Amino acid sequence: MTSQEVIANLPDDLDMSHAVEMAEYAVRYKSTCYIIYQNKQVSAKSLLGILSLCIKGEAKLRVMCEGEDEEEAVRGISGYLANMR
């Protein structure tokens, strides 16, 4: 299992279009991937899960992945979150 903390670079609070983009980006990876925010963990591939986090602006998140491409997935998803604007 690999994980990394990242500051999400959202202009405002998380909206539907950003949540869709996040989930679509995460499904590129074979690993099981999670986003953790304020002690709540959801699948990074689940639109409803991501929306349920109610991420606020430039939030501190943890990306955690487990599987055959976990290191690549953590780097990719973390990089995506850091450059979302």
C-alpha cells in the first residue's frame, strides 16, 4: 500500500464537474484507490463517494492506493489533485 498527502487545488468547494473529473482520472489505474479527507475514506473511482467528502477549497487530502500500479496511481492522482484548477 502506498499513500501520499496532497493539497487539492480547487478554486472553490468541490462541484460535480470536478468530482466527475477526479473519478474518471482514477479509473485509469488498476489499483484500488482511496481519497481520505477529514478521517473519511472513499473510493477515488466513486463519483458519489467523492461528492460525499464535501471537499472545501484547498483541502489537505491523502491518496492511498493498493495494487499492481499503486505507486504510479498515487503519483498520478496526487498530481492531478494538486493541479485541478
